[in-house]
Amino acid sequence: MLSIVNTIALEGIEGTIIEVQVDVSAGIPHWDMVGMLGTSIKESKERISVAIKNSGIKLVGKKISVNLAPAEIKKEGSSFDLAIAVGLLINLGIIKKENIISSIFIGEISYNGNINSVNGILPMCLTAQKHGFKRVYIPTGNLEEAKLVNGLEIVNVDSLKDLILKINSNLSIEKNVSKIKENAEEEYDIDFADIYGQEKAKRALEIVAAGNHHCLLIGAPGVGKTMLAKRLITIFPKLSYDEIIEITKINSILGNINEGKIINKRPFIEVNSNITLAAFLGGGRNPMPGAISLANLGVLFMDEFAEFDIKKLENLRTILDSHTIKLDRVQNSVIYPCKFVLIAAMNPCPCGYFGSQDKKCTCSETKIKRYLSKISGPVLDRIDIQLNITNVKYSEINTNRKLEKSKDIRKRVEIARQIQKSRFINEGITTNSEMNSKQIKKYCVLDLESKKLLEKLYIKMNFNIRTYNNILKIARTIADLDEKEIIDTSCIAEAVQYKVDNKFYNKGSVER
Amino acid sequence: MLNKTAIAIVGSRNCSEYGWMQAKKFSNALSKNGICIISGLAIGIDSIAHSSAMSHKGKTIAVLGSGFNNIYPKENKRLYEKILENDGCVISEYPPDTKVNTKYFPKRNEIISALALGVLVVEAKYRSGSTITANSAFKQGKKVFAIPSNIDSKLGIGTNKLIQKGAKLVTNIQDILKEININKCSDIEQDWKYENKMVPEKYKLVYSIIGNMPIDINTICNRTELPIQDVSEQLTMLELNEYIRVLPGDMFVKV
């Protein structure tokens, strides 16, 4: 007799419905499985047969044949166990066929009959929902994660016995409604109010958050580059439901969701220069997301930016443009999202003190040039804001100036984001940093005075067309923060301050 | 060329902005008055002394502490070629392939002072190459001039000590010209006036905070108690209209 049970295979974060066809007939006792299976699936017959025996069910010598269709998709992982077991139980007459209509089964079976949790439950449940399935059977350990998905009947099972009981009792379950609070105020133990002084850096990060601009922090060791970068996520707009799903999805396939805790904060991923290319971009035989995808919708912080090898930095170019990464393998290729804000930090020179007033730099000009030349122009093109961080003076610590809370900064950021969203409604983008040159021309409208100012600045400060475009983008974000329709001179003049560029680096050279 | 009236300008390699400006000013003005500038082709004060002498078609002499095939530091290879192109002179007492060696430098410094009528020390740390040059000038009976520095500055210790030892404190080039018995001085007066620029009213507050010592934007913001966006805006406008200048590390000084 043939029985058909549905489950899901993942390729990256995209799922495909897999039909598990189990046929049991009389013949020489034998168990055969086909359908381009990875090692862990081939082993599943051992797990299933032992688990069925340990659950008190007799599996007398039969010829068992299992096919996982479509056969051209490569299948990996242990989440197919449950579906195969159900197919078998139907054949044995323990479960009724009618009770599993429009159901998906996901889970790994252990020898004692318990159902173990698996990675990737969230994208699987989303696939089930997309394909119109009514019910999913999942391991109890994955329950919280599955509950993010609306409109599915979610049944959690502890063991094979529990599963049989639940299927046969044909219980009716209500459709799940996600309890995730949208736009909830997250709890952070860090805040912008922790930072004394650094007014310029704080303002710059406000612009970064408002326009999703990438940012390069340059400063001597210990001036607070990391501290500033870490606080950026506290002023980003609050997470929407879709964004929570998106972030949790990536973590789900990596198995980063511990004890069903849903990820409801924007990620802050810190990488240092000795990270491998595979861990950075994503990789493996069965491609898994890397740091750049983990930082999706959050912040990727690259400390000691100039120490990263060329290969990683040049890969960054395409990533910053496309917001996705495609990992190609012989049998399949996987696409992961990686739309993050890049915060790169570096010292101004190898010794770290060039331009500092507190300590003298000991590097030669050639040494500094070599250090900086590692970051190519095309990479710098894509980093809109460049910022010098200076040391905090004691007078700044001991000041009456009110330290602004992240909460208040975020309010302004959210208004600016709203303005951008409605402006770009027909453009397919959401933030100023994504504008191409055509869109810059269309949306960065200058009044006459600021046009003149920009012309003067262009000549005086030796801009090139790329800095010109970057400045316009930043000025647009500043205008949005001030809720101005048209970019005026003050926006342009402020935007220019967020360019370090060539004036920074010419120590001792004659042309200074 | 070696018979020309010549003044040596020496100073720290790792000079401050102040030293840089003064070296430029003095070298410029001296060469406008037909005086040849001698220095040691090092980076910092030496480089600016050579190049600003040449900027007004003045003559300059560089004395090396290595052979001609090993210009030190490498960055100044171009400056070396420029001096030769501009009919300048480069002197070395070593065979062409001699590698640079710090023990040759004191010897080189003695040659610098010997070739000049006087030595102008712009910025020097305590016991540095520049003070060696000045001391050999004392021994050779040459004039020593020093530009005074901020007494808190490390780079001022050497020059201020030299003044105590009898070097002449100079504040403009006439101080130098008088000592070497040149009485006519071509019109360069305006460079030395401490002019107060007319800054538009709305930028006055920020401008008043910026002085000759480099200051960073956060301090300006803190002292003026203005919002940071206004300070940023005004700094750009001040820079554009050349009231202030930006230095490496985002520091601002008056022009």
C-alpha cells in the first residue's frame, strides 16, 4: 500500500514542499530510500525503526520503499524523520490517512521515540503557510518559533506515542495568531546617554540611522569608536512584524534560537579581520548564512577595517549594492539577504595617533599611505559618511549639557524614515542611501542659494562626482530629520562636515 | 651659488602646524629678498623651507647625510629632483652609494651652519638635530636666530633654550636682515600684520572660539553651547570663506 505524507526541504531560507511516498509490501525484508538524499536522511531508517520498536509497535519484516519527491532536489538534515515515520504508521494501519490531509510533518526522531527539535522551523512554517497547508506538526522544542506564523494550526508533539494520540483523536485546533508585538520598545542596557561629549559623532549616527547610510569611523585607539557603534541599534526604527520574521528566519536555519526565544532586537554583528571568508559571506557544502546575513536589518561592525584582506573588502562592494548574497554550489545556489548598515572603524594610521593632539604620530608618510591604500575607492564610494572621532576632553565630561536618550533620538529617526517611505513609494526603495544617481537628481531638490554654495564647495574642496552625490544624499537625510521639503544651505553645509576624504591625509607632504 | 647670501632654516621633522606656518612664512620672505635658503632635505620644517623658497623662484641648497643615490627620506625624492630642476644645489660629502646613517647627521648639520650666514631654528625639541646645528653655528661664530614657541610645547623647548643661550629671538624677517646687514627689505609688510578679519555676525561666536591652537568640533560645540548641526554648518561656511582651516584629525585653526 502506498501512503503520501508532506514535509518541507529548505534551500537557504526558501522551502520546497516534499512529498514522502512510503510503500510497504510483502517480500524479502528490506528498507530502501531514494530521492537524492544526504547522509543524515539515509541514516533515518535506523532511527525510525528503533524508535517505532521502542514505542511499542511491531515492525515485522516487510519490504519498505521510500521516495522523497521531487527527486532532483538535494535533501539534507534530519527533519524528514517525522514524515517518513508517519507514512510508515499509516501503512501499518496505526494512523488513519484521512486525518493527515493538508498537514505538514517536521521533526527528528530519536531512538527512544522522542521528537527532537530541528533548525529552520520558521522558514518551513512560512512555506507551509504560503502553499496553503492547514496544519503543521512540529517538535515541542520549536513551538515558540513556529508561533510567529499566522494562520496555521500548530500541533507540537513530544514523542511518537504523543503524535499517534494527537492524530487519531482528530482534535480541532484554532488557527495560530502571532502574539508578537509590533513596534515594541525593546529593552537595551546601553543608551546614547552613556556617552559624554562626542556631539558630532552622535549627530552623525542619527543621520546614519535615519537614512541607512554606511559609515566609516576614524580615530585613535580608545576614543570610543566601538562604544558609539554598539549604540546605533538603539536608535534604529522599531522592528515591524515582517522584520522580526526576516531576522528570526536567518537565525532559525543556523539554530541560534535558544529555548524558543524570538529575536526581537536588531542584530549588531561585530566581525574582526581574522574571520574566514566563509564565515563572513556564508558558505559550507550546504551553504549557511555568514556574518553579513546575520547582520541583515541591523548593523555590521567591522573593526580595524584596514586590516581586512582585499578579498573580503572587494566582496563588500557587490554586497552593499545588491543587499543579497548568492552562494553558488554545483548542485544548487542559495540566496541570503544582507541588507545591513556597515559601520567600519579604523585607526588613522598604523600607530593610531595621526592627527591626534594628545600624542604624536610616529608613522612615516609612506607607511600611512600604504595603510590607507588597502581600502579601495569603490568601497569608499559606498560609504556615505566618514567621521573623525576625537578624544573626549574632561570639560566635556564635566558639563551641564543634557545627554539625550536613545529613545528621543529614535523618535526623530522614525519621523525621517516615514518621510522617506512615502517619498519613495513608487521607487521600490525605502531610504535615502539607496538612491541611484537618477533618483538623487529627482529627489534632492536644492534651492538657488544652496546650489551656489555647493558649486563653491565643489571647487574649493576638490570634490569629485561621487563625493558630490554622497553629500546630496546626506543633505537629503538631514533635511528629512529637520522635516524640510527642500534642501537648503544649512543642510549642505552640515553634510560637508561628514566627509573626511583627501584633506585628512597629507602629512608632511610638500603640497599641504 | 655658494657665494650667495644664505640663511639656514632648520627645525623638527615632526613639526606642529605653527612651526609649519612660520617656516613657510620666513622661507618665503627671505627668498623674496634674494637670500638663499639652506636646509637638510628632511621631512617637516626642512621640506617646507626648501619648497617655499622655490615657490618664488628663490634659490635653495640641500645638504644630505647620505649619498646622492640614497635620498633620505624616500618621500623627498621628488623634492630633491625639484631642487635640481629649479637651479638649486644639493651637497653631500659622501660617495654616491652611501646608505643613510644617523651618525652622519651631526656632520651634515655642521656643513649646513658653515655654509650659511646664520641659522634660523623654527621648532626644536630638547637636544635634537636642530639644536646641534645651532650649537655648531655658535662655535663657528655664526648668527643663530630662533622663533619663540609656546612654553608648554615640547617642540618649543629647544628653541626657547637657544634664546636663553643668546640666540636672537625673531618675530619677523627684518630682525634677521638687520643682523646680517641688509637694510633694504622688499615689501612684505602685509604678511606680518595681525589682522582681524571681518567675520559675518552670525559666525562670530564660533569664530571667536577658534584660535591658533587646533581645536576640535566637540570642544567648539561645548563652549558655544550651540546645537551640533549649527556648529557644523558654520564651520563649513567659515572654511569656505577662508577664515579657518581644517587640519588632519578634524581640527580647526584660524587662517
